[in-house]
Amino acid sequence: MAGVFFDYTPGRIDARFRHASMSGMIVLRIRMSNAFMTTTESDENWKLGESVNHYQRAVDESMLISSVFCPFRDYIRFLEAVVMQVQECAFEWDAEGPEGRLEWCRRFIDDTGFLTIKWDGWFRGKNHTFSHRMMLNTRQMVRLLYSSFRRFVESDEYDPIRYESMNVGEACLMVLSGSSLIELAEVLVSLDSQRAESLLYEFRKVVGNRHFDGGRLAYPLQHYIDRSYTPVELDEINAWIDQDWGGWQREQRMTYILDSIFKWKGIVGDGSNLRELRSPLIEQWLISPEPPRTSPFGIPHRGEDGTEP
């Protein structure tokens, strides 16, 4: 009986993260391509005809990720579930209105599966909705989605101030070059309340400018000291220096700076600390030997020279 053999070759995924123009937003760009189906006809005597590749449409889509509803811990858990060979898994995120979703459906263990990417909402000022599904090699998919994330957060391109939730000390240290927090604290405790408030206010301005404008601002301690002579009029709610500062001894001031002011959270951002977010499970799996891929059904293909395997 004449017939047609069908075989499927997985595609390839590429991914890249970058800061969006808006503070607190990261762009995830995913490309999927090169997946194809091979058809091979045979006659009544099982003589194979020519094999023909039918390529699936490639996709190239971008999605936003918001620090307000930071999804990266679930992103890592999603990839860990794929590594553990679960049959189906997914994770979704809220990008402050738009919604994204990644779905994985395992095909064969240690081999392939189907990745679906979905986006429903605006991007670059326009409403943009899509859903794409493609068969991919499991290890290549996990490797690209995990390594592209780690490569971004470890690169000079990534600025934690633009995304992560930080306390005052962490944020000040990022905009302070050539000095430590202890050195900053030593200067603060030697100042009167108004001058100490002005010095801290100079740090607040630079942190805010770096968060919203994206420039990698960082200055020596003397730069901030030189600009802290102008009095800052702040009400009791917005002031950082305690009203009793003037009556405190040096040790009490130092304790207040280190244990209170420097540890206050929420000066910028809402997201998780992405620099420390990694998965030993995924990293160990990626360096383990990968089984060779073969056609699960042993479907024959006719070679380019006309011979059969």
C-alpha cells in the first residue's frame, strides 16, 4: 500500500532580555524558527520517494515584564519543572495590564516538547495580541531561556536600580564611587541634622534620576558633600533624620544610620534581586550528558544521493 511518512524536526529558540525605556520594566524578546515536518512518500513496494521539508512559520515577538508584579522566581520554577520532565507546566505574569504566558507540553522525555508563548495587551503604545506554538529540543529551550536571563543580569547592561527593590544603603552604595557605606555614615554622624538631611537628599536625587532616566550615575563622596550645603525643607513624614538627632551622641547616631536609615526598604523599584536568582538544579542538568536524539518512530528518509538508510 502506498503511503506517506511524516517526521518532525524541532525548531530553535533564541531569547534576549533588556531594559525597557520605562523604569521598572524589562523586555523579553523570543524568536523561534527552523522547525519543520518531513514528508516521504512510498509506493506499494515500500520504495521511498524524495523527502520534502515543510518549514513552520518563524516567530519573533517581544513582551514586557514589570517589577511591580515581578515574575522571575516563577520563571525559574517553570524552567525547573521542565527540567524535571513534568508532562505539562506553565507560568503567566501580569505586566500592569498586559498579560504574558509560557506553556510547555513535553513530547518525549529527554527529547522534545511544545512551547507556546502568549501575549495579550499593549506593547510600544499599540495593542498587540499573539499566540505561537512550536516544537523545540528540551535542553536547547531551557538552556537559552535560562542562560539569556543570567547573561543579562550579570552584564553591564543590567542596572539593578532600574528594577529591583532596594533598601537605602544598597541604593546609596550603587551611586557612590570610591567609598563605602561606613565612610558615608562617618560623615553623616559628624553633621548637624539639617546638613545630614541635605547630604542624604543629594543621594536620593541621584538614585531617583538613575532609576527613571537610566543613566548610570555614580559620584565620589565629596561630590555629594559639596552639594549638601543648601538646606532641605522636608516635613516630618519625608525627613530621614530624626528630630532628636541634635541631642544624640555619636554612637547613637551611628546606630540610627546603620540600623534604621540604611535598612529602610522601597527607595526604588519593586522587583526581586535578579542578580542572586539562579537555579542549581537547572545548572547541574545543563552540564550533564545529553542523550542523542533519534526519530522516535524510526521513520526512514531518502538521502540526497538517493540512497535509503
